[in-house]
Amino acid sequence: MNNRRQRLKTLLRPQPSIRNKLVALSFSFLLITVGLVVLLVYAQQKHLLQTQWAESMAAQARLLATNSQAAVAFLDQREADRLLSSLAINPAVEAGRGILTNGQVLATYQRDPQAPQSFPVGEQAAAFLDQHLIVREPILLAGQSQPAGYIELLVSLGQYHQTMRQTMGETVMLLLLALAALLLISRYVVGRITAPLENLDRLVKQVSRDGRLDQRLNTNSRDEIGRLSRGFNQMLDSLQARDSELAAYRNTLETKVSERTQALRDAMAEARRANRAKSEFLARMSHEIRTPLNAITGLSRMVLESPLEPQQYEYLGQVMESSDALLGIINDVLDYSKIEAGGLTLESRPFSLDKVFQSTGSLFSARARAHGLDLRFVHSGEIPPVLLGDSLRLGQILINLVGNAIKFTPQGEIEVSVRTAAQLPDQRISLEFAVRDTGIGIPAEQQETLFSPFTQADSSITRRFGGTGLGLAICRQLVELMGGRISLESSPEHGSTFRFTVIFALPAEAIAGSPPPAANSTKERNLPRWAGERVLLVEDIAINRTIAVSLLQRVGLSVGIATNGQEALDLLEKEEFRLVLMDIQMPIMDGLTATRAIRAEPRLATLPVIAMTAHATVEDQQQTQEAGMNAHLTKPITPQLLYDTLSRWLPPIGEQAPAEPSAEAENAVAWPPLPGIDKAAGLALHMHRPELYRQSLHAFRRDFAGIDQRIRQALLDGNGIEARQLAHSLRSVAGSLGAARLVDATRQLEQALSGASDAATNESLLMTFAHEIRIVIDGLAALPPLISLPLARNITDWNEFAAMFDQLATSLTAADARSERLFGQLKNALGGHPKVDADGATLLGEISALIDDVEYEAAREKLQTLRRTLSAARP
């Protein structure tokens, strides 16, 4: 049963062999040919039979029409019936009639009166229907050109169809017999052609299955198949010969492999022992050498501090230099041996990246200055202030790279920068450091082995600069221990850039982007001091301008103000500035566009431009760098970070002690509870100046009350850009006031408005934002009004006016927020002064506007003009 099924399956679905494919191809061709012949015969036979039937019936109809002329002429119905009855002798005619031209039926004939046939309407002489043939012949009377009537015959096509079926049956049978004969012939021919290929296929399967190479193909064909068969026989000959050779080798191979495997194991064990012994020896020798070397360096320093002859001092200095170099080499060897032996473990302690940079900078600053190099450290504002990790090993990596950069940089600059590479799960962060120099560079073919131990770019490096070649190998291994990788970008004479990533943990209380600590547990560092250098502040938000101007004027800088990028470009054409502090998101022209325009101007190509913006992502920093900005500060601006950044691009003339918070001023302000605001953080960002901080709080309440409704209305109007700008403006200000929760809610809303969030998400975030802003605004309502001391009135003594002028001028010079109150007192006192004419009133209005715009320096100049005017007018 199974065999039958298998044979039936093979018959219905033959194997896709070449034989079957060729047979199928030839059968398809024959089948198409037979089908076309059948169609041709059918068409020809149909046309022939129809023509014969039409002519035969038309002849009979003409005979009746000729004989019916007299009956039609005399309208003899009896004679007409007699003539039509002659149709009975033709069994194919089922009905006939004589009809006049006016439609009157003269006579009819029905073969079966019980089932009379109806005549279809028509004028054709002969028409074939499905089952009948209609023949219509005109009756012409003598001497007339128009017919007097017609003879119509309704002829059955039964015999016609029978003849067609018989003819086509015979034709199809004959063609099928021919098709079968041709199919057998094609199978025979195809079989003869494909037989050698099938033999070759069977031999290939047999060789593959059994692995026997002693069988061959027998073929006498001289065509392509014959050449293929002979080539296959030759291949089998070659494989059989090779198998014989391999069999000979196989007899001895296992023995050789066993012997060599054992030798390799012994060699690897010996290498491990030698490597371990080498590491132990290096570690032991490094310790042994460092002990007397420390004594040498220590005693040498003591001797250098004693009175010495110049020649002795010089010799001893050379001893110290050689000792330091030798100590560095020994430290490298010891560290490398520790790492190689797996004895180096990393610590995890809290540390500040600023301190690591400061320590590295202090170590190399003198050497960099001696070589005429500009060494700077660029710190991204987005880096958390506290990290968990091994700061000592991070410093070791930086010391190695910076030391190499100074060694191989004859002139130019060295820059050490850091940015956030990725925020990782489990409270971890990946930082990317870059050490870039403008030194001699390294050829591409020598970079691959640069991180290998005891390797330098070429042998002349050791002779010219010294060293062991272990520094970069140690850096690579330390970086890998810290979960990162190190790479190099360099070309000869174009400097080098070493990049490495390391992973640190974040303390539990550290939150990326949170406001900085309100106060330091240690004493604040001295502030830098400038001598009135002119800087340009580009900021569109008044509160931010107030804070920034106060910070800048506090350290002796002269400040020009622009509220957008276009105003900044206009001021730069008129005035000369030493540095620009640029906001990013502003109306009319943003900071990126303005910076590109600055860089396109040759006169301003080297002007330092520092971004001061609430945009803090890596992409934002990349954009500012691509636009040509030199540094990126993230709002809220920490005063010390601002001063450190300014110092890198605009060197100060000296230092000054930081201003101590005034206890009297602090106590003079009755601080109510401020929900949603960290007052300590806000005061720290305002340099612990309560009056300035309170002025910012009042301005925030005045400018941003109801901003949630303004954002909602902008969204209803379809103006998503305005809504996002409002949120961005509030976020940049709220951070400076210490409103951390409001900053977080605003950041989430701004991010949602910047993306493709749905309306439900936007509404939820907007409700959260509205809740936070109401908490802050409602709390600020409890603030007491700005201090307004009793105003002096009816002053007649000029010395009192002079004291008020001096007090206001001093306040403007220090960028003190009390300047507005002091000016109000002076203006009130001058209100009834007889010498204050229209020009004086105009000057008072200009001074008031300048103080409102935080342009304190310009206000002070106008104040001096007013004072000179009134002094000249007094009696």
C-alpha cells in the first residue's frame, strides 16, 4: 500500500530533475501547439458550415420568393400557403412566412402548430442565433426595384451543432494521438541527452555518501557533458592520490600533536612562572631602590635649603632633577608590575573633580609657564560636584597625559576637558576626558603600539626626552580597571588628543542638574580681581541681568548689556569688549547665531565667548562648541564657577577676599517662610546679599505671576514655540532663586513641549508645573516690601545732597541692589529743588531707566553729569 502511494506521489509530483524539466518544457510547447491547432480548426470548420447552411437556406428562400410573385401581386393567400407548405420536405425548417412590406403576414408555415415559433425582428438576409438561423429573401415583382414583400425562414441549427461536434471530436482525437506520440519521442530524446548527467549525479552522491574514490564514469561523448565527465574522473584521480598521502601522514600525526601539545603546556607554565617572577622582582627591586632614593632626594632638598656656593647649588639641583626622573621611572615600573600581577585595587571615596583638576594644574602650571605653554582645564557645568571613585588613580592618568603633553609640545597650548558621556543605571555616570596639545604629533603607523609596555613612538624619543615607555600602558590599564577605554587622535606636527572614559558612582544625595550647595563648610576662596576690563553681557531676562551684573561688577569688571544677539552685534561694532557672556535662547537673534556672526568677523575671531544658559545637555554643549563658543556655563550660575571660567579666558590682575555676609543686612530682612524655595541656596547664588536676593524675589513674583495661564493660552493658540520659550525663561530664573522643585517641573514641561508628546502628557505636566509655580508665587506674597527709609525732604544744605550723591555712586559702583532705593531717596529730595530744570528731570528719568535695566555703570556716569550740573547751578 505504501509502495503504491509512493509511486502515485512520484507520478503526480515528479522530482525536479533536468530530464523531467526538459520533458515538461517540450510537453508544454506541444500542448500549446495542439491547443492553437484545435482553435484554428474550430474557427475554420465553424465558418465553413455556417457559409454552407446560409447559402443552402438562402437558395430555398429565393426559390419560394420567385414562385410567390403572383400570390403577392394578387394577394392570393391560398397560393402563398400552398407554396410555403413545400417547406415540410426540409426537416431543418421549423417555420416560414410571407410578409408584405407594410408588415402584413400573407401566409405562414409552422412545422409544429402546437408549439409555434416566433420570428425575431431584423433586416439581415441571414443571421445565426444560438439555436436558429434566420433567412430573409425579398420578393421582387416585375418592373419594380423595391421588394413587395419577403420570404422569412426559421431554420433549426441542431444538425449544424451535431456536425460541428462530430468534426471537432475527430480533430481533437487525432491531435491527442499526435501529442502522445510526440511526448514519447521527446522523452526518449531527452533521456538520451540527460543520461550522462544522471550517471554523473549518481556517482557524486555515491562518492559523498561512501567516500569511495575508485569509481569512474564511462562516456564516449565529445560534447560539453563528455568533457565534464572526464574532468570529474580527473578530479577523483587527484583526490585519490591526495588521500593516499594523507593516510601516510595520519599514521604519525597523532603522536606529533600529543608531543607538541605537552611541550606547549610546559612552555606556557614556564612563561607564567617567569612572568610572575619578573613581576615580583620588579616590585621588590622598585621598593628596594625607592628606599635609598627617598633618602637621597630628602637630604638633597635639606642641603639645597642651606647656604651653598653657586657651583654646589647647580650640581645639587642636577642631582635633584635626576633623582626625580629616576623616581618617576621606578614608580612607573612598580605600578605596572602591580597591575600586571593583579595586585592593584581601586578605592571608592567621595571626591571633587574640581580639586583633581586644581591639583593637576598646580603640579604642572610652573613647568607649562617655563615652556611658554598655555595650560587650561575646561570643566563642563553639568558634571556633578561630588563623585565616588578613585581620585588618586584618575589624577595619575591625568598627570601622565599632561606630563607627556608638556614634554612633547614645544609651543602652543594644552587643554584638559571633561564632559558627561552617558548617564548609567544604578546611580553611575560615564565621563569622557580629553587632553589636547599642539605638540609634535604621532604618525599613524606608530599609534597602534603606543599603549604597549616599554614602547615609545621611536627610539629617538627615549634619547631626546627620556622615560620608560610605561606611562601610556599604565594609563590604558588604569582606564580599563575603571570601566572605560582610551584612544588617540594625532598626526605629525598637528598635535595629539588623548581621550579616555571612566565610570564613577554618584552619592545617594547627588542629583544631576540640582542647584549647588548653599554654603561651603570651609572658608571661601579668594575672589579674582579685574581692573575695569569691559565685558559684554547678552541676556534677555531682567532678573538674570541683575544677578550677572552684580557678580561681574563685584570683581571689578565693567559691564555692557545687550538683550538679544542683534543688540550684541551692534554693540561690538561700536565698542571694544574683552569677553562676551552669551545667553542661547533669546528673541530676535539667539546666541548661537550671534556667535557664528562674531566668528565670521576677522576682528572678533579670537574674542572669548562664554555661554551662560539653562541648556545643560551634552548636545547643547556640542552646539555651543560648534558655534564657536569657548566655554559653557549652566544656569543657575555659581559665582565661583563663573569667576574660574572668566579667569581662564580673561586673566585677572590679582585677588581679593570674598565679601563676608552682613549680619546686619541679614537681620534687617524679616524673612517669612518661602515654600518651594531654598533660601540658603538662593542667597549663595546672590553672593549672600539679602537685599539683592529679595529684589530678585520681588521681580520674579512681578514678572512670572500667572505664567501657567500664559503657557496654557499659547498652547490653545497653537503657538508651541512661545509656550516653550516661556517655560525656558522661567527655568533659567527659578534656578537662581533656589526653587529646585519648580526647576524640575519646568524642565519636564519644557522637554515635553520640545518633543512630540501628546496633549494628555502636556496637560499633566502643565498641571504639575502650575501647582509648583503657585506654591512659590503665593509664598513670595508674604515678602515685606523693599526697604524704603524715610525720604529726605526740603533739603537746603548742599552737603546733604553731596552725601546722598556719594552714597548712591558707591552703591552703583558695587552693583548693590540697594541702588534703586537710594536713587528713590535722592529723586524725592530733588523733587522740589529749584535748580532741577527740564534737562535735570530728563537726566533723572534716564538714570532711573538705567538702574531698572541693571546698567549701573552707565547710571553712575549719568549721576556724575547730574551732580556737575547741579553743582554749577548752586549759589
